[in-house]
Amino acid sequence: MSESKKVFPVDEHLDICEELISIHAINPFLQHNSSPRGLMSSSHISQILTLNNGDEKIIQSGLEKQFGANTWSRKLENDSRIVSLIRRYDGIDAKSVTETTEVTVVFEDLKTGMIDYETLPYHYSLHQYFGFKYVWNTDVLSSITHNSILPKDTILADSPAVTENSGYKYGVNANCALMTIPEVAEDGVVISESMSEKLSYDLFEKRVVEYGTDTFPLNIYGDEENYKPFPEIGEYINDDSVVMVLRDYDSDLSPALTSVKDAMDFNPVFDKAMYTKGLGGQVVDIKAYHNPKFKKEVYAGTSDTVDKYVKGLVKYYKTIIDTYETMQKDHYRRFRNWDLPVSEKMSRLLIDAYAIVNPDDRKIKKTFKKDEMDIYRIEFTIKYTVHPRIGAKLTDSNGGKGVIIDVWPDDKMPLDAYGERSQVIMDPTSTASRMNIARLYEQYLNGVSRQAKHNIIKMVNEINSTQPADEAVKYISDEQLNVLYDHIVGLVKIFETEQYDVYSAVTDNTVKREIVSEVIEKELFLYYKISSKKKAYEIVNDIKGTPYETPMFNVMFDSEGQPKQTIDKMIVAPMYLILLSKTADSFLSTASAKTNHYGLPIGVSKADKNRIPWRNSPTKILSETESRLYAGYVGRKGIAELKDRASNIETHEQIYKTILGANQPTNIENVVDRSQIPFGGDSALSLVESIFNCAGIDMAYVPEDMEEVKK
């Protein structure tokens, strides 16, 4: 019996069942974590954001493929005969809309005999904002023809987290340095600029605008020659975060409100502006509807852009109707009846299609939540690509969560033993306090895999130094290939899993070359599960003294512009990190009051939800009565402070920055520095001052001490 087994006795007859462990089985080192951290890690899995550029885990338990097989993929449930492939906005306008935003695949289910369809949308989201852009299976879509037969479970579109081999990449392999530097105290995390880019994810939001009977759209995206009231598909929202602005019809003021230049400028107080969540939004889809009941025409030319999308949507639904009616006629010729079997889902699509294409023929009234639709209704889908910065929350597979407190330039990050930059710095002492020792096992063995990869690359470079390793490996001899492959198998053997049985049985050099190439281009993926017989500490002991051992060294890093070296030797190796849906992407995280013309806070209605830059309701409105009472109890300066905080944009901004940048957010002595932002900038005083200025009167601040005033 080995020394390790004396220290850690293991019941050889105790089998672990992954099915009973459930979602925890994705972490093969789970038994080395405390129960609170194990529970926390499972809750983190439900908060994972879908990344645009994720990685597969280096050490995989097999459960990742189960994750990959159970996404919100669009696939065929049974063997199916394809009837038609219908693209929405396929060439609607050569100048602007060239990208297809939705594909409808109409097919006959060969098992049920029903006519059904599957829609491939641009994106998928179950959350108000978080979601992902679908990756369409272009190989399948490009090969589809009329009467093509596609087998059961053919994937038509899937999440970007699913790999080509049905794996699942829900995080990143981040080169991590565990260092005791001030920035990582209290669960702080430092990441590099490149890691911020790699951790990008998408947010989606929808905005709906109806207009026509009482309002018309302003030309905020066009010029004097082109009337363009909103950005088109593929274009970005302007710097004011405004999608569209509506102005009321007023025949008496038409010359002043509807001239070419007046229609290109909007007043946020009197016009109705539709705002988005933030900056950098891109319009990725537009659906526009027209209600033919209304005969009133809007101003000539103001709705040319929306009419283009209305016609494009009608064309899309008309193609669906034509496809159905063609199938129906064919069914009648074959069976002499018109009862073409269609699924309930297909029936619903046809009802919508007829409502859009032939509303008068079927006397369909267009409503939304029982309210009749205006002349035009436009639905915008807007995408934001977010790169996590300060305030975003990261975690590993073991409940080792932390908050990003700084993003450093790449050249400031620590160097590892191979001169490669670390991507993340985390606190090592939290491992002991949290008792999630599994993170050390995972990082060490990830480092072992990465060391084997470096060994392979070094061996290839010694054989052929004139080409990069990923190219050189294609031309090395079979004898040299076997040396490389045996090095991989040697590491896999130490883990004593089923992977060794498979790898050691390979005799085909083509397969060996593919495996070596994957190691060079990606990672040496290792299979190890929680029920594996060989324990993690035994694997670590057997790796010591071998060429696979993760090196320990004094890390060099940039401290305040000066290169420094760590006192103790340490390991820098990949750690699998995931990004949680706990974001801090806006300063507007505190309720902001809507104000009236005099700058006093008033209540926010449902209609204001997306028509003001902030969308939180104020906790209390201030009427004249409340203002007088407040002034009576706390004095004029107290009510001035409160009013200034509510309606002075500069004050508002400094409050957010002071709170978010404070070392002790709950112990702030002065949230607004009045030496930098004096009183007098709130909207109420600005309005009065503007009125006085028109009469030639200016306002000036005087001290409260009346004796000083008399002097």
C-alpha cells in the first residue's frame, strides 16, 4: 500500500454514481471541496453567460457532451422530407438589407405524415437581456433542395457554446497566477485586456414603436435628401441611444415643426423618444406591420423606410402561404381531398401569415394585448457585444467566485515559465478559507496537460524549425510521429481512465497525426471523472519527477511600472473560469427620478418605461407641500441638496462614480464634492435662469449669512 493510501484511506468497493450526483458530476474534483462551495458552484452553473469565444475544458468529465446535447438547438425530431426553405429579407434591398435574419424550413415529418416547420431565428433568449446568437448549420442549409431527406436529430442551428464534436464550451481556459497582491484582496480579480476581449458575450433587447394616427417619425438618422427615421438592420444606434423619435401632429405649428431641419432635431421634453439600454447597440432585426384599417396618410416620404420592411415581411409570409397552397393542391391531386395534414404549430403560422398578407379577406383585426394597432408597428431587436470590465463577476468550477476590480494591459501581466503572459490574477489565500481545494488540483493538472503540449511543440520544433509546429507536424515521418504520440499516451496512462484504453489501441498513423495536431492547435484534452478509480492526489504523486510535471518558478510581473519578481516560487497554469450573469455595465444602477418642467421629481408611468434614458421609478415624488415641509425641517440647503441630486446630471454622475469607486461604499463621508460641482446646476434653476436672462436679468449666488450680504 502506498503512503498516500495510508493517509487517505479509500473504500475500494465504494462506487460513485454520476446520475445521483447530477450536475455536480461535471467537476471531477468535487470531493475536495467543502459542501457550501459545492452547493455554490452548482448555483453558478445556472448563472453562466454564453460566451462568443469560449474554450472546452482541458480536463473533461464526459458530462460536457450532455450539456452540448441539451441546448436550445433547432433540430428535426424525426426523419423529414424538405418542402421549402424560406428566407426573410433575402435581398429585400440591395442598398441596406442584404442579411437574412430568419429562415423557415417547411418539411413533411415522415413519421407522423404532418406538414410542419422549424424556424431558425437570429438569436435566442429566455432572459430580458441575456441570450446568444444562433450558429446556423450552413453546410446543411446550403445543401437542402426540394424533396431532400434529412435524418432525425439533424441540427439546423445551435448555441455558439456547442463545439463541432458536440462538446460544450461554457468558459475559458485562462492562464491564472495566484498571487497575494493588494488588488485581489477581498475576492478581487485582475484580468488582462486580451482576456476581457475573449470573455465577450451578447445582450439583446427589444423596442417597439407604434405611430401614425397622431404622430409622425423624425428624421434623426437621415439627411436633408434622405428621410430615415431609424437605423436599419446591421447599423448602430446613435450616441444618444435613441432608436426613434415621434412628434405629435399639430396643423397650427406645422411650419415650425415639420420643416426639413426641424424634423432632423428633437426636443427630449416635448417629443417622444424611444431609448435603448446603452451605447453601442446594433440593430440585428426589424419587423414592421401596417394596419390597413386606417386610411389616414402620414406626411409624404416619412414612412418610406418602414414601408420597405412592411413589404419585405408581407413577401416572406406570402411565400409561406404559396408553399402551403401548392402542397394543398398537390395533396388534392393525389388523394382527391383538400385536408392536407398540418401540425398545430404550422396551423398557427398560417393564421399569422394570412393575417399579414390578406387581412381584409379574412376580416382579421390587428391588436396587441386587446389594443388595436396604430397605422404602423415596428419591432426592433438590438444586440450589444459586451466585454466585461470592472464589476463583472467571475468564478471557477469550485465556487471560487470573485469580482473584476481592474483590467491591466497585457504587458503588465505576470510571465509564466515559457514567457507567456498570465490572463488572470486571483487570490491564493481564499482557497484555504473557503476549503475549495479542488481548484488547486484542477489548475495543477491543467498545467500538466499544458506542459505536455509545450513538450510536443518543442519536439516538433527540434525536428523542423523552419515551419510553425502546427504545419511541421503534417510532414514529419511516421517514426517521429510515434515518438510524439507515445509522449501523449504516457500522460494519459498516468490517469488510468478509459481514454488510455482507446489511445493505446490506435495503430493508424493518420489518427495519431490528427491527435497530435489537435494537441498543438488546441489542448491535450484529458478524460477524468468523479467516479474514476485513481484519485487526484495519486495522479499528482505519480506525475512528480516526470517530464509532465508543472514547473514552479519565481514569477516576473510589472508593479507600478517596475519589473519585480515574486519572493516564492509558484505555478502559473490554466484555470477554467466562467462569467456569471451578475454584471455591472451601467452607472445607472440607482433609481433616478423623472422631473417635470420645474425640475421636481414626479412619478414615472408605464408609457415612460423606454422613453427616458433611465427606467427606474423614483422612490418618492416631491410636490410643493413636501418641498416646503422638508425645507422647514432641514433648511434651505437640505432641500437644495436633494433637488440638485435628483435633477443635476453632473451631480448624478459624481454620485455614481463616488459610490462605485469607494474602498468602503457603506462608509462615504461626502458623496458630492461641492467645490467641484456647486449648487445651481439643477434643471429647475437652469430654467428660471433662462427665463430671467430673456428679460436681461442674471442670477448670482450669495452666502446665507445676511450680515455678509449687507456688507
